[in-house]
Amino acid sequence: NYYPNTPHIIQNSLALVKNELKKNNIKNITIEAAAEHMIDANFEHLLEKLEVMPIKKQYLLIEMSYLQASLNFDDAVQKIRNSQYFPILAHPERYHYLHHTSKYRLYKNTGILFQMNLLSLSTYYGKEISDTAYKLLDKNLIDFVGTDVHNIRQLNALKNIKIKDKILKKLLPVLEKTTYNFG
């Protein structure tokens, strides 16, 4: 409840942005709204009331606390699938409590897709996060990428990432899949 967003509030904001684009005669941009959903005690209520905002009407971006796994995570994911959405776990590399477990493979085996934060390829969030991002990418566990940029400092850090050729070869198919599905 830190950001009291609702589909109505988000859609109104999207309309304001689209109006500004028109006013400024910017026509070559397509913009849509979706949301990242925290799996918490309120999530299943939002899902039942159809107050979730999927990407492209079929993918639901989800996240958990960085401190501990959501107690209702498995049930929530099952309900997401039962609601005909594909669950995408945002920034799986950033959940420290998953780093030394077999949960990544288990989640993948249950149909959860992973969206890596590109900034995690730098040491912006710390070396352990970066190492985990590279491991997940190397094991072909990453399905999509995103930026998760919230401010100018993060945007500048994203622009300064250096990626080795070996990693780029692993990353390019993921970028292409992301563009194909969401571009």
C-alpha cells in the first residue's frame, strides 16, 4: 500500500501522457500501461476483482519482498495461471533468499517466467546480485529483460553498463524475445 495505484489511477495517468504526446506532435510512440504486482495478502483479492493490469492482456508481472518469500506465493501463482495469465517474476536475481536454493529451477518448472533487470548486469545492486544475474542468464533461465529505472541516477548507470561478448551472445536472444512479445 506504499503506492496506492489502481487501474483507474494508472489509466488516467496514461491518458494524460498520451494527451501530452499529442500536444507536442509526437506521433511515433506507442505507450501502454501495465503494473508490477506485489504478491502479498491483498494480491489474490485484486486478482479476483480483476484489478490487475497485465502486459499485453496475458502476462502478469509479479514480485515479492526482498526480505522473504511471500507466504502465499505458490497459491497466488496457481491462481494467476487459473486466471489464464502467464506469471512473470520480476528481477529474480534480486531475491537474496533464492540465491543458494533450487527454487529458480522449481519456479521455472511450474511455468513461471523470469524478467531480469538489465541494471543487475552491473554491480549497481551489489556483486552478489550481479553474479546471480549472470548465472541465471548463463543457465538460460531468463525469459525477458526490463530496465526497472526509477530515476536519472539509475538511467545513467544503465547507460554505462559494459557487457562482454560472451554475455551479449546469451543476452541477445532474450532481448529479441522481449521485443517480440512486448515491443
